[in-house]
Amino acid sequence: RVRLAVVASNTGQDIWTQSRDHVIGTQEEPSQPIVLETHAPEREGVYELRIRAKQQGLRSRLTLQSEIAERVVQFVVLNRERPQLSPEQPFGTVVDIDPTHPRWWERLTNIRWIPAPRRGPLNSDNSRPLQHELGMLVRLAPNAEMKQVSWEAYPLPIERPGRPHILEIEYPNNVPQSLGISIVEPNAAGEVVPIGLDSGVLVEDEARQQPAAWARHRLVFWPKTESPLVLLTNQRDETAAVYGKIRVLAGPQHLPAQEPSEVSGPNQRLWAAFMDRPLVAENFTAPQKIDRWSGRCLDDWTTFYEGTRRMADYLEYAGYNALVLTVAAEGSTLYPSKRREPTPRHDTGVFFNTALDPVRKDVLDLVTSEFDRRALSLIPAIQFNTPLPAIEAVLRAGGPETTGLQLVGTDGRRYRPGHGNSGAWTPNYNPLDPRVQTAMLEVVAELVSRVGDHTCFEGLALDLSADGFAQLPGPNWGLDDQTIGRFAEETGLQPPGTGADRFTRRAAFLAEHQATWLEWRAAVMTDFYRRLRDEVRRANPDARLLLCGTRLFDSTQLMSALRPALPRRLPPEEALLAAGVDVQACHKIDGVVVLRPNIAGQG
């Protein structure tokens, strides 16, 4: 007897059930596949299809072991139209803390997961009251003075977890500081994971001259528990951090959207947020599901369904009409991929003992469907800083075919990049090699084929960070025989081509012809970016390729070249050219946009 049940994932309530008997396994009639049909619910949400097979008959009653097998598969039902929400009540203050009051914690109730002896302040004992012209403040001592990070944590009693809340922290606008702000709370397994919701306040030194006034930092979050903590940390070693009252606002079930403005609507200028890591669940504190076998909290469809809805709500609430979302990074993806062979780093659902995902979840398809019905624009971003299966297969085979696939330097050795964002070694692929470029184009083509038919698709963003191979690490790389042979053929110059010391002699020769060498490499990369643009426009003729230099200047060579000095050793344009990026040439390509990196401030 096979029983099918469609169950609401959040409540466990049966939506639909069916049982059928089958005779299997006899010698006269060999076992055949059993075809069963079920109906998806009309109501939007996350559901589980539970299949249970039991043995019927006398034998099962004698052995008391009737259950043969059970399988659970999770799926999402999403309406084409955006659900209509009832009018929401406005935000109102639900928590009000004056941390300068000596016994502020006595007003708080419903603090459950903090041990009873520590109902009061949780801190590093490095905070003191400070009299400011605006009133009393809390001062977190400089870290160097205390030889440790100065911090203070405040419990926030929450009545309705899962709803949007706004954390508001007051601070004076004329006190230079770097104040870290984090929401800390345990997950469903009672563990506090390292990746959470982090924000902060930066006040530059120039602010000392302006008239004193209160400023407010606001952070939207969705609490998972009734007792999250807000953790305030001093991010500077030499100066103190200060702040005033702390409030939490709550009320509506969903974030209200802003009224349409000149940047919203079709054919209007994009006002895009940017997420350089695929942390849809983490950034919007989406709930995870406990795996009963391992006791771990893992990503199921509810995690990404709630995270995607909250992400879209936040974009509309903050006034954005687009999002640049990194969907392939750190060896993982938010979609099934044959070209990348992704790891479970950003989708841990594969570890469920019940095998909820018969195939890898296509979170990107969920995001694009959500953006389609909200008329939001999406620009997927991709990083190239992990191995490509197509290139690794050639390298494993060995032989002369491997020449040119990896960057070679002045001593003939291969490039050894540092640790990337994923903590792993970045592959030393040579982006000047046509085979490497083809493998990268295939990755992009696969991604575009998955999103190109969605109305929200506006283009693709390519990450040019120094820990990847979408650009070059410096002028002294790319000296392998194949690359130098192409350079000689296309420029007419003849670098040394033979001998054990040919790499050293090539470096000296190219130093004398550095302008030609850098311009040739940049031209090869510019042509590659143009081909990427063409691939993107196969799906949408108006789509754009964004070149994102978020961490382009993180390489040791570029940082050294751009460090302020008298006289300046290398103009910024030449520094970028050394990385293979010709900004002026890229600007001349229709549909290619170079986004300039800008560091707002550092602690």
C-alpha cells in the first residue's frame, strides 16, 4: 500500500492524501515502476510530498514490520501574480532602551535564552558613561587601550518573531568613530552561527567641525527568536565609539513599499542594490529546517522562499527597482550547474537525511519569478575564483595541451594566488588563453539560458576582484610559450622563444616594450568582455554587462602601485592596464558598463 500526502511545510497539515494498493515482486509478474500522480495546491507556499510504502497481509502482521520505505520531496508553489496584502499597521516602538541608565535591563521582560545570573548587561567591561553636549552617551573604549575589542550586548524582547522589525540606534554626528552593529541569536538548533546580520556606523574625522546633532542608524531585520541580542562593537583601535538610545520598531506583517518615484517603472534609470555574496538567507535571517538525523540546521525551500520574499520586500521598502545579486561564488551557485559543479556552501539542503531535494534547488528561478511579478529588475553576478571542470580535465590529462592554461611568471613558475573570499586557493588560470575564455563563456551561456526568458533580466555582472581570474594579477604574468607566441604574431615583436632562461629574458624584453605588452593584453581582455556582452545579449538585446571592480585593487601589486607617494610611481590608468582592464576601451563598447570601486571608509 502506497500512501501519498501533500503537506504544508510550515504547519505539517495534510492538504491532500491518496492510498493505492499494488502487488509487486512475484515470480510470475516481475516488479514494474509504479506511476503515481498528485495535484499541487493552488495556494502559494512551500509543501512536502510524502510517499510511504507499507507491506500488507499476514506476513506484515506477524513480523510487525509493515513499513518498507518512506520518501519526502519538497517543492514550492508560486503564483504568477503578486499576492494582494491587506493594509498594514504602521511601525511603532516596541523596545526602548536607555543604556546610560544604571538599571536599564530591569524594564525588559521575556528574555529567555540568556542565563538567569546574566539578566543584566553583557559586555567586555570596557564601556563607560560619557557626558556629551547632546546628553549622556555610552563610550566603548579604544581597543588598543583595553588590549581587546570593546563591546556591549543588549537583549531585545520580541513578541512576534518572523515579522519585520527596525533597529534604531542614536549617535552624535560629530564624533568620529566606527561602530559595529550585529544581530545575534541562536538558530532552531540552539547554535549561534558566525554569519549573521551585520551593519555599522562610520563617522569621518572631518565631522568634528559640524554642529552637534543626533543621527540615527536604522537596520531592518526579521528576528527568529523572542530574545535576539544587538551587539555593539568598537571597530577602531585608537579611538572610542559612542552611542545613545536603542529602539526597536515593529508593526506590519510585511515591509511596506515606497510610493513610485522617478527611478521606478519601466524604461527608467536603474537604482540597484548590490549583494556581492549569495547570502539571501543570511542577510534576511530566513528560517532553516532541523535535520532530525544530524541535528543540524540546513537550507530547505522554506529558507529560500522566505529569504527571497523578504529580499524583494526590502528592495521595494528602500526604494530600489533592481538588484545585482551574486549567484555563483566561492565554489557554489544558487542554481543547478553542469559547468561549475557547485558545492553545498550556499545551499546545504543536500545534507538532509530525508533527501528533500531530488535535484539541486533552483533558487535563481525562484528569485527571477518573484522579481517578474513585482516588476523588479535583476542582474545576476558571477565570480570566477574557483576551478572550472572543463579546464581541470585538460590539466589532469597532462601533456603539451596544458601549455598556456595557467599563468607563468618571470622564473617560469606558475602563479600562486592567495586565498580568495572562499578561503581556498584561487585557480591560476590564464584568462588570455582562448580555451580558458571559452570555458568561462560556457559558464555565462549556461547562466543566461536559465534567466534570459524572464522579464526581470537586465544583464550580467562580472566580478573583477583580485582573487579571481577574470583579470590579470600584473604585467609579469602570461609569459608562457603559447601566449608569447600569439603576442609575437600579432605585434611583430620577437621576445626570446627558447632556452631554459627564456622566461627571465622575456620579462626583460617586455619591460623595454611594456606599453605594447600591456596594451596587447588589455586588448585581448577587452575583446573577451565584448564576447561576454554578446553572449548576454543573445537573451535580451538591451541587456548590459557590468564589470564590477569591487575588490579589484586588493592585489599586492596594485595596492603598492597606488599607495600615495612622491613622486607617484604609477598612474591609476596604468595600474588598471596592468590588470588587463582598459577602462576607456570598455566604455566605448555599447552595453558594457565599468563600475568603479569606492571604499566608503574603514575602521
